[in-house]
Amino acid sequence: MSAPRDFVAIGDTVFDEFIFLKEAQVLCDAEGKSCALSMSWGEKIPFEKAILLPAVGNAANAAVAAARMGLSAALVTNVGDDIEGTAVVDTLAKEHVGTEHVVRHAGTQTNHHYVLSFQSERTILIKHEKYPYAFPKDIPTPRALYFSSIAEGTESYHDDAAAYLEAHPEIFFAFQPGTFQIRVGKERLARLYARTDIFFCNHEEAERILGMQGPVEGLAEALHALGPKIVCITNGRGGVYARESDGTTVTLPMYPDIAPPVERTGAGDAFSSTTTAAMLMGHSLKDAMKRGAINSAHVVQKVGAQEGLVDAATLDTLATAWSV
């Protein structure tokens, strides 16, 4: 059995193929919301370039962020027995992320998503393979467990994760729900919400989870009532709002752009995982959030969710200089 890790991330891993579009339009409603990407129908449309990135996805991005900050990190995930699955394992190993809980399934494919990138924003075409998910109950007790996006049809997997966490109250549990976890509903995942130490989502996701609209302050209070000890809600250029168990709140503006963003994939993952890792390293919530915001700003300067991630020393220097 492997030694206990500082940081174990759980969630689906994907092989992302970025396609940079040239001829497209963004059509929005009168309020500048409900935007849609538009391209000519039935035409051959030239694109600028395409880039392949293995071993990405919310949980993988989180594990890489923690590893670059100097923590002992591992990933619990499923891949196919194809070339892309091999690339995922090799990439994680190069990033010093433990692969002892990466399960390769014979006769299956690795998740492959297509990212349509246009004007520094992205639309992702997703398809999750139907793996025989089984929660690894023999994970050596880590200091922190970070759970994020996973495929639909995994309700029992979530029940097993909740049981594992309930049996190990000493684990610091971070929950950043993905699309399925939001769609299945807060009632179905009530045990996970109740066990969460720190919870992450953006403003729109908070509204979908709660089935209500409103300012971040009210949404954070409602999410806190579900059980999380700390609720962090990001709000794009509006910064981030956090609420602790005792009602203490922390707000931060968006970290100033280093340069015009290149591509925004992974900004939320960088904030959430870096904040979690920094708290694990002994920083206060505010100082951890500062490091999360700084790492997020660096990620959007590169293509994909991992290339721009920086180390703990760089984050410390920049966080000290950022007087907020």
C-alpha cells in the first residue's frame, strides 16, 4: 500500500483537444447574457490551430496544482486502455502526481473532449465514457480529499465517497461539483454537502444548485445551510466571496490581468485547488484565496488548465505584494 498523500483528487480525467476558431460569432441577448456561439451551417470552416492536452479535467487540474505547490498529490480516476490512457498516466507521472489509483479499463476509451476556443472564451463538447466506477475504499488516509466532476450514473460512487469521509473526519474535504453533481441535486448528495469543509462554485452554479437567484451573499448563506463549513463563490471579474461557519466573510477582487487572457479554461479549477492546497499548507482563508486568485490569473495566460500553474514560492511572493 502506498504512503498517505497530502492531497488526493477524485474525478474524471479527459484528453482535451483545443480547436481555435477563426470564423465564428458570439450572439447574446439584449442584456449581454444567454450567449451562443454561431458558425455557418453546412460549410467548411477554417480554424487557426488545434492543440492536444492529456490528463486534464477538474480533478486532474487540481492534483497538478497541488503537486506544483510542493504537496504530495495523487489522482483517483478511470481511463481506457488506449494510447490516450497511456498519455494520461505518463503526463501525471511527469507532473509528480501519484497514479496508484488510476484504473485502466480494457476495451474502453479514454474521455476525449473538444474545446472550441474563440475570443479567449471556450465552449466544450463533452462525452464521458461509462466506466464501471468503484470507489477505492483502501485509499491511505490523506490530509485532504478534493472531489469534483464525474460522469452521470455514479450515485452509488458518491454514497461510498460519503461513507469514506464520514469514517475519516480528520480529512479536510473540498467539494467542487461538476455538471452531473449539480444536476443530480443537493438532496441526493446531502451527505457530501454536510461533510464538506470547503465548497467551491461560481455564481451561476450556485443559483442552479439552490434553484434560486440572488446576490452572492444570500447564495453563500443558503449553501452554508446545506453543511459546508466554508463556502466560496467566484463571480468572474467581480472577484470572489467566501463565508465561514461563524458568519465571517472574505471578499477579494479579481487579481489584475497580467496581460489580456489567452484562454480561460481551468481558471476556476486553479482558484479552488490552490485555495485548498494553501489552507493545507497553513495559510488563512484570505491568504489562501489570494494565492488561488493569483494562480487563476496565471492559468488564463496559457492554453489549457495546467501550463500556467505556478509554484508555492511564486505565489507567496505575489500574494505578499498584493495589498487587498
